[in-house]
Amino acid sequence: MADLASDFDVLIVGAGISGIGMAAHMKDKAPSHSFAIVERRDNIGGTWDLFRYPGIRSDSDMHTLGFEFEPWKHEKSIADAPAILDYLERIADERDIRQHIRFGHKVLSADWRGSEARWHVTLETKEGERKHLTANWLYLGAGYYDYDEPYDPGFDFGEFEGQVLHPQFWPEDLDYTSKNVVVIGSGATAVTIVPSMADKAAKVTMLQRTPTWMFSRPAKDSVANFLRKILPEETAYKITRWKNIKLQDFGFKRARTKPDKMAEGLHKRIRKSMGDDYDLTDFTPPYNPWEQRLCLVPDDDLFEAMKSGKADVVTGHIRAFEKGGVRLTDDTFLPADIVVTATGLKLAVAGKIALSKEGEPIDLAEHFYYKGCMFSNVPNLAVVFGYLNASWTLRADINSDYVCRVLELMKGMDVDIAVPRLPEDHDLEEDDIFDFSSGYIQRSKHIMPKNAVGYPWRLNQEYVLDRKRMASEPVDDGVLTFFRATEEVSAAEGSMEAAE
């Protein structure tokens, strides 16, 4: 991409799964529109480039975490970060996307100016230089968490003299050979780190305040690998992808309608690994399955590490960090040379970009989602916030496809502004945006956009239905309103302001 280019049809923020996916969709479905990707880091990959802790892997199968347009070709469907990065890099190179990326550029603010139908975007380079870009559309693929700081539970490490690490900022040269490690947390990160560190450490203990529902499955999808042997790659991928989508959907709905049956099935899998007489207390949460996201245990790696004596799981509350370890409220002492605080992420909305319209701040918490993609009365802005009960990329794909359709319709109509209009006197009934009890979700609800009970003003958690609606319902639905920034701009802006 020419360094002098400063104005684009679409500016994509983030070169992770969401951003690379949008670029690939545009190459195929909106090829006449110019775009650029701005990425604050030096590489593509987002999450998969940032996190470097031992064993980092997907907690969704790659046939659904992969894109609809690019088959996943690796034997393992539960993939490690290097394999995922390889997949993204191949897409970027084969589709000539890399030339459109500006690395080391962090977006600070974006101001919408209706008379120009342009977002004026201020960026900062790693050297501290400020730059200015403009774009007709802003597509936010910056993920869902704060890249600068993780969630801080406020631990006082007192007399503890060992190393304290957070998975988000893992040191490259950490040597944990023959050391005692305590990993605080019970989510996907902790469940990944514990068996991965157990091979070298003296002992790894997962210390959890509350148990999490665990779901054990093979890292290799035998059906997928069989189909790849007898069918063309793309056909096998489509069948496997749809199979896994339906299984995800079935599992989630079964958990909601028959939670006891789901819990029984999950416990049965653990006992298959650990033995029929295994005490399941540490794997029995005080909530139903899928009230928080299930934790994936590929190839029983956590349970195998526990059976070997190299890892264990302890449920309890921390009284104090002492010299040599962690003291619990029941007086149990856990020896530790290293403490890993896998206590969760800190959510962020819109990549923490200061959004504004005509200089007036835009607080997305005051706007309703529109089709899980745009926001009420905010022009030419789209975002990706993936599914909590399925793979992130499923929403990234349908949102990218939808925005490309909007772009193509706007080109045919010779307009340059698209805004989901919601009158100020609307009677929408608000709904809980996330029906999940996870701590990181509950802590962040106050910054999240609004969610209505009725479609299209909501962020759904049902991919199969969303996919059908987004693909089949007309873009020009009477809600998404189109304008041209010409002599009629004053009237158009007046209509938008009246709607707010």
C-alpha cells in the first residue's frame, strides 16, 4: 500500500481474525472498494500473536473458527497458535492482503463528518508520531478485550518472593523447569496452561475459586479427516463445518433445556478419564452448563496430567500470599515458585477508540446494536463481537458478508451514508445483552451497547438463525437508511439528529 494513501472507502481496524476476514471478503465481494488495515502490533494475528503462554491453542474447533471461504487443512481441529497464525498468514499472502496493512499504527480517535461522509481517524505510530486518515466506512475488528492491561483482581502478594505472571504478558525466557507453579483461575487459559507446564514443572496446581464445566474431546476430528480423504478439500470442509455448527447449536440448546442431562454427560466424560470413583467436587460448578462458556480439554490433557501426579486442581479462597507459596482460608498451603494469574480479561468496546460525530462523543453504551453488526443512529460503522456460545469467526464471516452487501448496494444507489435509524421515541424493550454469568462478562456490562428483545436491534447468540436472516433479508429493510452527502446533507443530518 502506498505510504501516501490517506483516504479509503473502508478502514479496517485490527489485523486479527476479524480484520483479515473482512479484507478477504472485500477482495471477493466488494472488489471495487478501496480499503486499508491498521494494526497496532508488528504482525498479523491479533490474539494469536499477542498471547505466548505455554500451549496456547483454540478452544473452538478450527472448522468453525476458520473462515467459511478457506478450508482448515491441518489434521488437528483443536489447533495451537502457530498453526492458526500460519492459516491467517497464508490467507493474507494468497489474497494479496498484506500490502494493505499498516503495522505499528494504533487508532486513537475517529470523528464522523457528515458533510464529507468521512470518518477522520487519528492514529499514533510506535514512534509516537500522529497520523491522520479518512474513510467512508470504519470496520472495527479489534477484538473484545483490552490489549494494554488485563483484569486485575487486586491481589496483595505480600511476602511472596517468587515470580508473578499474567498470561497476557508472558516472558519469552521463562524457565519453569522443576518449579512449583500455581495457576489462579479455572477458565480456558488456565485449563490450557496447566497441562502444558506440567511436562517440565515439578508440580502445577490450578487454584480455582469456583469450578468450571469441562468438556473433553479429541483434538483430531476423525470425521473431518476421513472426509478429506474421499472428497475434495472444500466439500469436506463445508460438511465438517456445518456438522460442527449444528453440534454446537444442539449442545447449547440442550444445556438450556435439559441442564441436568448435560451435566450428567459432562461428568460421565470426566469419569471415563479419571475413573468411576473419582470425586467430581472440583468439576461441579454451582451453575448449569453453558451459563458460562464450557472449557475444552483436548485429548484429556488436563486429566492425564492430573493422573500422572504432575498437576492437580484445588478449589478454595486465598487468605494470603506467603513466602514460598499461597495460603488458603482453610489453612491449606500451596507451594509456589511461580504464580500465574489467569484471572480473566478486561473487556473493551470498539478497541477503546474515542468515537465522535461532528466532534460530539459517541457513547456506544447509549446505542442499540443493529443486526449484531452496526449501531442505532451511527453512520457507516460496523463492528465484530463474536459469539459466546460458538466460534468467534462465525459472526465475523456473516458481518463481513453483510457489510460487503451494504457497500455494493450503496454503490448501485450512488449514496455514501448508511445509518440504522431509530426514533428517539422508540418503544424497544431492553434485554440482557449477555445471558452469561462469567465474571468478565458481568464486570463489563456497563460499557456494552444496548440490546433489545426484538430483532434487528440486538446482538443474538444464535448463529444458525443470524446467518439465515443476514443472508436472506433485504439490506434495504426500511431501517437502514441511505443518504448522499451533497446539497441534501443538511436535511439528512437533521433527520438523523431528530432520530437520536
